[in-house]
Amino acid sequence: MIKKLVSHLGEYKRAAILTPIFSALEAIMDVLLPTIMAFIIDQGIEKGDMNAVVKYGLLTFLVAAIALLLGLLAGRFAATASTGFAGNLRDAMYENIQHFSFSNIDKYSTAGLVTRMTTDVTNLQNAFQMIERMCVRAPVHLVFALIMASMISRSLTMVFLVAIVFLVAVLAGIMVPTFGIFDKVFKNYDNLNASVQENVSAIRVVKSFVREHFENEKYTKACESLYKQFVHAESRLSFNNPAMLVSVYGCNIALSWFGAHYVLNGAITTGQLNALFGYIMNILMALMMLSMAFVMIAMSAASARRIVEVLDETTDLPAPKAPVQQVRDGGIEFEHVTFKYKHGSGQPVLNDVTFSIRPGETLGIIGGTGSAKSSLVQLIPRLYDAETGSVKVGGVDVKDYSLDVLRREVSMVLQKNVLFSGTILDNLRWGDENASEEECIRVAKLACADEFIERFPDKYNTWIEQGGSNVSGGQKQRLTIARALLRKPKVLILDDSTSAVDTATDAKIRKAFREEIPGTTKIIIAQRISSVQDADRILVLDNGQINGLGTHEELLKTNKIYQEVYNSQTQGGGDFDKQGGEQ
């Protein structure tokens, strides 16, 4: 894990190496100061030698100035290394997430990923900075202070060793049980962020059902759970200070008692005793810094594991060794395809599906909710991989294509397609970033989006809020269809993408498809018979299997499910819907 994290230091390795060097040198300078003060007392003040006072005073100032400079350099390099390290981690996580397949994404909640890229990385950044400075400075302080103290009096140094053993034992007893608490804390962070995200994204629903009180209570419970765990952890850590105070005062009392006898007997000088008091603080403060560092490390260890989990996640859509770089045409073949959302386990969503679509053909897909319509089409641009069997586009297995090439030629308008913050033109140019305004207008007309865009004061420069919250559902669908058309794909898939538009507009869109993009293979998933009845062929799905395939007229004569759908809609019923959940 550590090796994985350190590999992301990148260009900040130099700063990461220089920081502990300067921190160690700063600690050595600090350790020299009590000894120099002893010389001022013994050689200057007690002997009344002002020259010695001035000489050692200037030396004290010089050493302190050097320590200050080294501290500034250590702080600067530590800040550079830690912030750069955090930035590289966020970049690496974000880049890896971009390569996730849908099945990889399904493993994590959105809130969980946000927490890992924000709170967890910040924790690791702070811990790294503390390790770079305190975990170097404190041990050097401790060791050199003990050496300097032993040079003055080995017997009095035993007081320090007793205090160190006591403090280490107490700190270990406090911190070790605390490590496991922080693992739970960050899981609760995920729950907290999930609650916020869900509430904000669905705020209109919350208000329409007057559920503000319920949502407040849910959020409060998440906060209380986090609060209790932090209090539990911090209450344990609060014993650090009392233990430190016991050690400090115990050492001072012991050193005062024994040191006074040593001074009276001439074993040590007054200045040396004063230096020993200085080393007490050096040693115990070093231990306190180490305890603070260990606490931060304990917190960040849980964060580090969560970050590495995302970094180590590999897409389950492996790239071929020699990827095909061109899609010949929009022909599609399914050969004995079986698909499961959890590879190797669970029930098949699609079971032994075999059919083909000719280039330029329009295929309608209909079926009840839970019949696996969406699952079927998501295999074509390789958003998921089939468990068994093969899916071919242009006569080539989709697994043999470069993903970028395949998805550039297979344009898909998902059920939950979203718009991004920016102008309408910015959103349309997701299909082709180099498209001219005239091309954008042309595809907008094909998708019947031009009619409402022209009514906006700023027309195609109208600002779209995040998620498209300032446009209606039907307007959003037409914009996403236009965006997909701008790619000029060989295959266009509409996954129930006209459900929010009226039937007249739906008919206009389909007419535009027939006339303007006849060479493009079109797959239209719909609940309305009217949306698919003029397709070249219609595929009827039922429980992950093909129940029928033919023209509108053929299915009306031969397919029971299609007949039921048609009759329910033409006789005043609603869209056909079977119990289950959409796959």
C-alpha cells in the first residue's frame, strides 16, 4: 500500500527528500541551545565574564537563526511535497475512475468516491506532511537530547528514560485501540455525504411531499453517529495531555531533587542542571509530537486503504492486444449472449440471446419493465461485457475494438443521460468538440430541439445549469439526442429517450431519422407502440429472452405480448408495464 502511494509523489520527490533533511538539521540545532545556555551560565554569569556572555550569546543567536531558517525551508518543502502529493493522488483517482466500466462504478457509491477524493486525500496529505516533519524531527530531537543529557550526567539521564518508558506505554495503550474506530468513522462520512447528495439532487421531490422534517432527521442521525464515534476516539486520545503533564512534572520534581544534590556535591554545574531541564522539555515534546503524528497516521491509515482501493480497481473491460481501429458499418450480431451484472454469480439478466441487425436498419425494442431492454443495448458500446457468447459490430467482436473507436461509432442516449453546466452549444459539442454552430443547429433541428431553443433569449448560448435543472425533461431528452447525432455515428441507440416528449414530436424525430440518417443503424427502446411501429423490425423481450422478432404487422398476428401491449394502448390503457425492475 505504502509503495503504491509513494509512487504518486512524481515530480515532488525532491521536495519530499529535502524536507526530512532540513527537519533533522533543525532538530540538531535546537538540541544545541541548552548546552550553549549552560556555557553562558557557567563560563559567563557565574564567573562575571561579560566577554563569554557576549560570545556565547551571539552563538545562541546564530544557532537559533540557523534553526529558524532550516525550519522555514522544511516547512516550505513539506507544504510543496504534501499538496503536490495530494494533487497527484486526486488526479490518479479521477483518471482511474474515468476508465471504470459500469460494473466497476456499481461497486462504489457516488458519495463514497467523493469522500475518498476529498476528505480521505486531505487526511493523507496532513499525515504525509506530519510524517515528513514531526516523524523525523521528533526522533532526532529525542536521540540527540538523550545523548547530550548523558554527556552531562548518565545517572540523571535515567530520570528521562523512566519518563519515556511510562509515556510510550500510556500512548500505546491509548492509540492502538483507536485505530479501528477511524475505519468506521470514514464509512459514516460516506453515509453523511450520500444523505446530502440524495437530498440536494431530489430537493424538489422532498418539498413536494413536505418531507423536509424527515430528511433533517435522517441527516441529524448520520451526524450524531459520526459525532459519537469521533467523541469515542477523541475521549481516548484526551489522555495524551494528562500523561504528558505527569511526565513533565514528575521529571522536573525528580531532576530538581537529585540535581540539587549533584550541584551541591560538585558533580554537575548550575548551567548543566539548567541544560538538563531544557532537555526534559525537548525529550517530552518530541514524544508528544510523535503521539500526535501517530494519531494522524491512525486516522489516515483508514483513508489510505480507501484511496488505494480505488487506485487498484482495474476495469473489467480489458483492452485487446491489437485493437481494431475502424468500424466497418453499423451491422450488429448477438450470438448466444448471456449476461450477468455480477460476473460468475447471480441470475442471468439476458439468457442465450441471438439475433442480428442489418446496417442502416431501424430496430424497435419493446417489453415490460424488467425485461432487460437496457441491459441488451448496453452490451453494444461495451458498457458491460457479456458473460458468454459474443456481440459483434461491423462483423467484429466488440471486445476486439479500441473502446474509444467503438464508442465513437456507437452513440447511445441513456435513460438517465444528463446535461452539464455550460451553454447549449457547449453541451451539443460533447458529440463533436470541433462542430460549427451551423452543424449544431442542424442536429438540433433533427432532434426537434431547435423549436424551443429559438424561444430562449440567448438561443444557443443559453446557460444550462448542472444536470439540466433549468430545462424540462422533454427538452433535456431532445438536447441529448441532438448531442448524440452530432457524432455522426454508425449506430444510434435511443434507450427510452423520447418518453418525455409528446407523440407528435416523437413522430417528427423518427421522420427526421429516416430522411436524414438513413445509413445509420438505429435502435429505439420504447414503452409506446407508436414509437416503434414504423421500425423495420421490432424485437419483443420478455424476462431476458427474445419472445418475438418481426414487423409491426407480423407481431400483431403472431406475438401475444405485442398484441397485449398494442391493445392496452390503443384501447385507452397506458404503457405496457410488467412487474419488476428495469435492468
